[in-house]
Amino acid sequence: MAWGTRRHARSRTPLGTADELLEGSGDLAVALQEELVRRNAVAPALGGPGESAKADFLRQWIEAEGLGPVARVSGSDGGMERPNLLVRRAGTASDRCLWFLCHLDVAPAGDPEAWRGDPFRLRREGDKLVGRGVEDNHQGIISVLLALRALVQTGIPLPRDVGLALVADEETGGPWGLDLVLRQRPVPFGPGDAFLLPDAGDEEGGVIGVAEKGVLGVRLRVLGHGASAAVPITGRNALAAGAHLLVALEALAHRFPDRDPLFLPSHCTFEPTRHLESPGDLHTVPGEDVFHLDVRVLPTVRLDDVLTAIREIATEVGRTHRVAIQVDPLVREDPAPPTPSSHPLVRLLARAVRQVYGVEARPRGIGGGTLATRVRRGGWPAVVWARQDGTAHQPNEYCWLPNILGDARVLLRLMIEEERPEGTEPGGAAQGGT
Ligand SMILES: [Zn+2]
């Protein structure tokens, strides 16, 4: 099954018409990718121009297509605009809204030599679309836009409100995106709202993210004393001490042995990542050594406890090797309580994925890194889903055109169907595309 799309003899129901419309939207999806890719939206903190040009284009397109008025919530980041866009379409019950949350900014292109072309110019290889941001998060943005457009053109009624939130500043976890929107008064999100983030998934569309691990990025800086390697006794070798520290940190896995089969991997991880180049040359005892540790913990583990354990290990290694060790958490995202796997939105999404792709999607915990954690911390249910290969942040990032269109059909079903309590779905496991 090449793309997993089930073929049906469609009756001319409104949903059948919308499906046909979406399946015929390939050229439009490519054109939108072209427009989004060429508007470089890397955050100023990462050396980019920010999201304004992209937000201008999207606002104009959304309003020209009649998808609704666009509210723009902007912050000034050292004089640079950091825009957030909100669109809300009214449904029968306007006391609750299903929000589709995407981000406007993209990761930096990285090494230009690693790309087979200009990262900010869309390249098309058959159904494969290549360029910075095509997967993260353009695929999600375009799927939602196409689904909303199909809704407007077919006039299918909405059981509850549907919203699109396009936020800035996701990649650095900074204050100008979702956090800025949440600081608005009144907050644009109500107590009955729920969120879907089309920002991560697997190749099949089989993973419904309901939980995320907590994340720490820690810098470990070992300070010894430089010397000539001919007389190492006169120095204190920071590199050698750092190597002992790196091995000693493996004890963290034993100190935090929690397991949860919802996650893959099911345990906490403590992974050494970036190692900086030592000062001096190959005949110098280095007086400084710096490396980083990526920590991912299950929601049952407190990051404060992990930091305390890291500091204890560092103190012990520092004493043994007569060096000072600084422990600096550079990135920190505390875990949030998971969205229950039994939440009606999870079941609704699983049914839509089954109808469109013929895949049994299951609730899972993912490694962290989306805005769902902040949404959940605010008390709202949030699920993360998309059908994609996971090329975000890499050189030659790509996405598949059929996934944009298929995902749009899945999201359309979420928009027009109502979450029902367990056991009340019509006809049990509903099959078929209409
Ligand atoms: Zn993303």
C-alpha cells in the first residue's frame, strides 16, 4: 500500500466532496511550500530575520481565502517583531475550541555545504519536497490551512469552534511565541479547549503523542591547570578529569531507574553530546574541558533531583582529580502531566487516521521538544500527530506531498466530528471515508 490511502466509492456527501477537493490540492500545497520556504523565519537569537515576512504572507493568504479574520499578537524582541497569528472559526458550541497549534519559525540551515541546494528555495523531486522548514512545521501548517479551506468551500458545519494558532519562537523555547499568547488577557484559550500539534510523528502516522519527557541540556565545564605535557605533574589535566566525569555520569541511569512502557525508550536517558575542542596544542595539558549532557526524564522524575545528582557526581570527581567542575543547565523543560490515553480526542484522532491511512495509531510518549508540554502544563489536553519521516533540523529536510494532503484529510475529520465519551462512537470502529 504505497500511501495507505483507502479507496472508496464515494457518495457525494459533503465529506466526500471535501476529500476530493483535498486530494486535488497538490499544486496548491507545493505553491504554499514554495512561499513559506523562501521566507526565512529563523529566530533573531539564531542569526535569522524572524517570522514577520512569513506571518505577513500567511495572514494575507488566510484572509484572501476567507478562512477568517486573523488576530496578530506581536512582541518586540530588541526592536524586531515576533508575530503570532490566531484564527478562530465559530461552531455550534462556541464554549469550546479545538486548536491546531503550529510554529512559524524554523531551525537554522546549518552547514550550507551539507545541502544539495539553497535551503531557502523549495526543491521538488517527484512527491518529495526539500527545503528548510518543509516538515518542521510547514507540513502541519499547510495541512491545517487546506483542511480549513475545504471546510469553507464545502460549508460543512462545525460541532465546536476550530482555531489555528501560528506561533513564533518555538525552536529556541523563547518567550515570544506561545508564552506571549498565554500572557494575553483575556487568554485566547478557554477551559474547555483542546490542542492538536501536527509537529511530530512517524512514517506511518501511527504515533499519537500524549506525553513528553522532561528535557535538560547541561554544560559541564572542568577547570584544571594547563601545563607542558613534558612535565604533566605541574598541571591538572582537565581533559582526563572530564573523561572520568563522563564515565561517572553513567551512574545516573541507575539512580533514576523509572520505566514507563508508554515511552520509547521506556527509561530516562543521559547522553553526552557536544564536546568542545580543548585549548592548546597536542603537547599541552589542557586546563579546561567542556562537554554537554542531554537528559530526558519520564514525567515521574523531577529535574531538580537530576541536577542535584549531577552536582554530587561532579563534586566527587572534582575532589578526586583536583579540578573544579561547573554544572550549568542551559536548556530546561520540566515534564508536564500526560494527556490521558483515554481522552476522547485521542480516540477521535485514531479513528480519523484509520479512515484515511488504514493505520492503527496508538498513544505514545515521545522524547520531548514540542510545545505540547507547555500546553499540558497550562491544564489543557494536547496531542501531537503527523505522518512524516522525521527530517526536522537536518540538512536536506524533506516531506512527502501525499502526507500533506492525507494529513489534511485527517485533520478535517477532527474539525467536523465531535469527541464522544468512550463506547458511544457510532457503529463502533467506523470504517470508510465518508
Ligand atoms: Zn517543530
